[in-house]
Amino acid sequence: MKLLSLNKLYKLICLLIVIQLQVSTVYAERIKDIAMVQGMRDNQLIGYGLVVGLDGSGDKVGQVTYTAQSLKNMLSQLGIVIPPGVKPQPKNIAAVMLHATLPPFIKKGQRIDVTASSVGNAKSLRGGTLLMSPLKGADGKVYAVAQGNLLVGGLGIEGADGSKITINVPSVGRLPKGAIVERTIKNSLGHSNKLVLNLFTADFTTASRMSDAINNTFGGGTAKAVDPISVEVMAPATESGKIAFLSMLENIDVQPGESAARVIINARTGTVVISSAVRVSAAAVSHGNLVVTIQEGAGVSQPNSFSPGGTTEVIADSQIDVSVDDSRMFLFDPGVDLNDIVRAVNQVGAGPADLVAILEALKMAGALRAELLVI
């Protein structure tokens, strides 16, 4: 047996170490991607406004009364008084509802994105401009003010004969960085020496592994799993110390626990999602379609030549044909996994509807070791 040189042996050891590191971290995720610090949350904002400058695609006159009312109120605040009995004709104006998300730790003067959605019968917001509109929180206070030109990804074209083409949704637009923050929400890390990390998905295994990963990095006793969602972490008491601590904490790699065995079926679209933990016990499945064809026709009944009192009659002629498409049966061995299920179903050429029927039948037979969810 020829011995390897020290140089080749060194390269081989390095290669094995790299492969081992890659395999060990292939399923690892950073804490910042699977959990968040308790208290650091977004806040929803909502508002009402007017979009002007539309090319005749705004709210229809006489059908959406609050658009004209909003226009009169806005003009009166600008010193323009509309005489009594005069109704504005706002065909180039649309009433919209606004919504935005206020991130944590955002400061006054910074900008956030806003989405505007038509609440009347405006056909399109393309080319429109949103006038200054306040955005309020759940407490009724104004936290931001939005104004600017809308970006509309949809397109709607209508002909004089009533034919029309619509691409995406032209009645919804966005204002990237279209609102200026005027009030902030107090988000303090506090002076306590404890932080709580909340997992986005509850899992006992992930919470335990996260606690172990933090203790391996900062020392034993730093973290403990409170429940399948929360992990309590000991942190520096000062805010500056917490910032540096969280910077290291959120980049720790954790291997999440395997998700529960679930089969999710979307009955509207026919989409079927099977998790990797799904198992099937021993079962035999037959797949095939029974086709029944009925053809209705008419025939004529003639009497014999010498039959007395005979008359010609029209009689119904029905032809019934029963055929069975290619029917196959496949056998599941005990404990087969997702790959075996998909391979067996593909072999019989089952479509989404057939796959749903097969999975439901397996669940009713007690052979599907998974939770079946129909949404």
C-alpha cells in the first residue's frame, strides 16, 4: 500500500473538515431569521385621501358622493368656497384608503412606503397624485403624512362597445417612501438585564436548540427556553451594551427542528404541499376513471305490409357505452417517505384532483401519518 505524502494528507484533511462544516451548517439558520426580540414590533397606520390628476378614470359623478364631499371640504380649508347647490364634477379624482407599516425605532423625518387603494368606482389610479393625507394609528394619533405620485402596476383599457382589457389591478398604487414620519412610538430596550426572543413558529426542539446555541456562545446560564416560542436571555443592563450583545446574538446559527408532518391542500387552486416528514404505512391504492357515454337518437318503426291498423312510429334509440381508463394499482411499503409518495403518484399519471382524492382516502384508511389540512 502506497503511503500518502504529508502534503497530500494535509490537503485531504482540510477537504474533509470543509465538507463536514458545510454539512453541519447546511440546515442552520441565523437567530435573526427565525426569531424576534419581544417588544420590537411594527405598527399599522391607516388614512383616507384624494388622488387627483386622473385621465377621466376617477370616481363616477353622482355614484360616489363622498368623493365630491371630500373635495368641497378640502377646498374650503384652502379658502375656496363652492356656492350652495353647485356640485363638483370630480371625474378626475378618486377617493382612496391608505395603509402603511411603521417599523420599530424609526425616527421623525424618515420616510415609509404607502399603499393607496380605491374605495369608490374609479377604474384606474394610473397617473394620479395623492394629496397630503394624514396616517393614523390605532390610538387615533397622526404618525405620518403621505403625499406624492402613485406608481400603478396595473393597466385597464375599455372600448366604446364595452369591451375591455385589464392587466393586474389598476385601482391600487404605491408610493415608495411617500410618507414622512411625524411621530414615533417609544421602543426602548429597557434597563432590565433580560431579553426575550420569540420564535416565528412555535417548536419545542427549535427553542431548546436556540437556548443551547446561545449558552455555547456566551456561557452556561445565559439563555433558557421558557416555552415553545420564547427563549429568555440574560443581557447587559445598559442600552449600549444590549446593542453590541444583540449584534452577536442575532448572528448565531441554529438548526431548526423538523416541522410536523402535514399535507396542505388548497381546494380552490388544486395546490398540494407535502412536508418532508410525511410517512405512509402499508397500503394499496388503485387509480382509474370510469367513463359512461350516453348517445340519444331516434328510430322509425314501420308496421308489416299486411298488418291491419299498423302505423309508423318514431321511437327513441339510446346507446350506452361504459369504458374504464387505464387503471393501475400501486403498493406503499410501511414507512415510505415523501419521495416515494410523489414517485408513485407520478407513475400513475394522477393530476391534482386525483392526488387530493388519494391522500384523503389514505387518511381515512389510517395509512397517512400526517395532519391533513384543507384551506
